[in-house]
Amino acid sequence: MTPQKPDTTEIAIVGAGPAGVAAAVIAARAGAAVTLLDENTNAGGQYYKQPTLTESGHKYPNSLASNIQQGRELLAGLNHPGIDLQCDTLVWNVSPEELVLYLCGPTGARALQAKRIIFSAGAYERVMPFPGWTLPGVIMAGGAQLMLKAQGLLPGRRFLLAGTGPLLQLAAVQLLEAGADIAAIVELQPRAEFLRTASKLWGHWDKLGQGIANQKKLLQAKVPIKYGHTIARALGENEVSGAVIMKVDGDGRPIPGSETTLEVDSICLNYGFIPATELPGIAGCAQYFDYNFGAYATKTNENLETSVAGIFAAGETCGIGGADVALLEGQLAGAVAARQLGLDPDTDEATLCQKQLQARTVAASLGKMFPVKPGLCALATDGVPVCRCEEISAGEVRAAIRMGVVQLNQLKPWTRVGMGRCQGRICGEILRQIVAHETGLALQEIQPFTARAPVKPVLLEEVGGAVADTGELTWEDHVGGYGVART
Ligand SMILES: Cc1cc2nc3c(=O)[nH]c(=O)nc-3n(C[C@H](O)[C@H](O)[C@H](O)COP(=O)(O)OP(=O)(O)OC[C@H]3O[C@@H](n4cnc5c(N)ncnc54)[C@H](O)[C@@H]3O)c2cc1C
């Protein structure tokens, strides 16, 4: 099979969230030909997700209106002749030497060669397992928000929100405004610790103001906030009918005898976020361990260049930072990439860089407020599934650890964890927590799964153009196991 010649562009951007959109707009205004790719149907990413239904048929809570409007204003910038926005297009592989991206979209599989690539693929929500966490009715808090934002849907009637971090209270307010009943918010951090660390945000009035406004709304609606608690079990046969919550000690370990049962039909979880680093990982971009958020992220220099020539990273993929950081980093990456192509963007990169660093400092303070505590691993008792795709239990993982298997890449062939549809995006962080808890290793000593193409499921028939004839594959290709990614 003769491989198709790749399409070409000057700057290819993966991910049309705040970072990717900001990068595209700045670079296109400077005169660059930009291709902006997103697997979603619309641009906007997670924070600026836009309603997919027509305006007249769509309801969303008041608290989301300004968010949706801000997103609309940002996305208006994409209406520029230099920007080719391609939605419903998954980037499933990258070849760093030639700066070629492999895409799968409405017109089938293609390759796209760029002079510069910007990865702005965002983040995933982090979860910690407990008995019943795979029951229908247990979803992620961000997932519930997205259903509200994009489709005006409430995923249940009576909710428990559990985990740690500011998203719990924000999502609760949005669900409340959409007519939901909130049984409780269960926050892992003890109240005193929460207030002590919150005081570090002194001076950052917008962040404090948002938090206080949310707390006020929750207080008015008489929503109990249980600090220093965790969800311990989801109840129900075929779907959620209740939840057991428990007090935790300083390590996050549930305290026996402190159980309370709540009647709910939906449980929304969030334990913060994990940077999406698969594509930079395949490209060979160096990563660093972000101690503030307890996860690996893509390493960049102050200009947001990664360790691989021609490849930039911006937004959550470089470390959890929030939408403000993503916007600033998108602008900076777009401007620097355009300047490297000999263009003259209308930006002051030094100022952008300074603002971005300040915004990252605030984000880091927030991250430190909401650590995932190791004692939570006690909830993943041996029968609890930790890799839902391959149905591998915590007990099977512990048995492998007892045999001396302590790195995720070793656990994978040993137990099949991380080999399913999610490719380790959900279970990878859970496994790192369990290995750390069982072995006493520090989280940063446990390397993430090696990223492999295709980063997300693609149909073999769709990527046929990028598949070599099996006759052309060598034994090394086969033992690599990913002939599909070869051209
Ligand atoms: C579910 C969820 C809910 C959130 N809710 C909030 C909130 O309410 N408030 C808040 O402050 N922050 C929220 N965040 C954090 C928020 O993501 C960031 O602050 C902000 O959106 C980061 O912008 P970004 O551009 O870096 O990434 P994102 O906005 O996440 O955008 C990344 C984009 O990349 C696309 N993408 C990823 N991989 C590929 C691929 N291989 N091929 C093609 N496209 C790809 C995704 O579809 C997405 O559109 C949420 C995050 C998540 C994951």
C-alpha cells in the first residue's frame, strides 16, 4: 500500500479548549496558517463547552450563563481565514521527527504535517475506587457538568458529590440551579486544614470570591458540606440507591464506626485532574512530576517549547492550572510558534510569560489545598475493580505487587491493567496510588504507563490508509505490537 501524502499546515494545534483556541487566534492573526483539531463536535474544550442543542430548546443554570458567554466570545476569534477548525477529529498518533499528526475524522484517516505542533489536549478527572464505584449512577462531577452544559440534562435527582477540590462545590451549585436536590458534599480535607490553606489565596480575590459565592449559595440551600469525610460505598443492586460516607483520619483512612448512610440516586466524584500527556509522551517530550497536583505533566521551557524540537505544549497538559492559565499559555505558545515561523504577532511574550507564571503560582496554591490522601486506598478492598475495562480487581493488583511488580508498565503484562479501551487514562493514577500505598514508594517513583498509539480507540478500517501491508511489517513491528501506527 502506498502511504498517502500528508496534508500540510504551518501550525497544527491538538485540542480546541481555551489553550488551543487562544493559540490558534494569536497565530492566525499574525498570519500563520493554523489547523485546529478536536475530537469533540464543537470547539470550547471542557471549560468553554458550548450547548449542542438549539438555544430555544436548551436550559442551563444561571451560574453557567457567563461561562458559556465568555466561551462564545473566545470562539468568535476562530472565525478567521487563517484558521481551519476540524472538529470530530481524533489525533491518534504523532511522528515527532517529521512533525506529522495522524488523524481520524469525518473524511476518514489522514496525516497532517506541520512546521510547528502545539499540544493542548487538556486533562482528565481523577477518581479513587471504593465498593460500588462502577454502579450506574456513579459519574464524575465534570461529566455531570458537561451533561448540563452541552445538553441541558440532569443525570439524576438527588446527588452526593464526593472527593476533593473546588469543582465539587461549583458543580453542586450548578446542579442545584438546574433543579437537583443535593444530599451532601463530602470533602476529603478537614475543615481546619481547608481554611488554613485557603488563607494562602489571600489577595487573589477572584478565586476567593468565587469560592465564597459558591459556599453562600450552598448555605442558603442548606446543603451539608462534610469536611474530613469520604464516600466509602455506593449502595444499590443495578444502580445507585444510596451511599455510605465516613470520617477520615489525617491520612485519609476511613475511621470505623463513623458511617452515615444517605439516600441518593447519583454520586458525582472528583479528586482533581490529571494532565493528558499521551501524545507528547509518544512524541518523546520530557515529563516532570508536578508535586502540587501529584501527577506527571509535559515539561516545557518558559516559551512553552517541549524537549522535542518544533513541539509546544500549553494548558492542562503542562500541569493542572485552570482556564486562566490555559488561555495565557495558549496565547504564549501561539505567539512564540508564529514568531519562529518569521511572523510578527501583536503580543508581548515577556509580559505573557510573567502573567502565566503568576497564574501558575495561584493554581499551585489551589492544588496544594486538595491532595489525594494515601489512606483512601483502604477503600479499594481486594474485590473492588480498579481497571474497569479489563475487570481487574485491587486484590489481583496487590497479588502482583507482592510478587515484586511495582511499575505500571510491569503490572500491565502481568495483570492486563491499562490494556482496555481507556488505555490507562482512568486506572493509571489509581494504580500509582495503590502501588505507592502498598510499597511505600513515593508517587513520583512510579512512572506512568508508556503512551502508545492509538491513544484512543480507532477503527482499523478507518485508519486503513495508515496501516502498512502486513507483508511489509518486520518482526520488530510485530513485537512492538502496534503495526497500526506504522505507515
Ligand atoms: C470534565 C472536566 C470539567 C471541568 N470543569 C471545570 C470547571 O467547571 N471550572 C474550571 O475552572 N475548570 C474546569 N475544568 C478544568 C478545565 O479543563 C481547564 O481549566 C481548562 O478547560 C483547560 O483548558 P485546556 O485548553 O488546557 O484543555 P481542555 O479545555 O480540556 O481542552 C482540551 C481539548 O483537547 C481535545 N483533545 C484531547 N485529546 C485529543 C486528541 N487526541 N485528539 C483531538 N482532540 C483532543 C479535547 O476534546 C478538548 O476539547 C474541567 C476539566 C474537565 C476535564
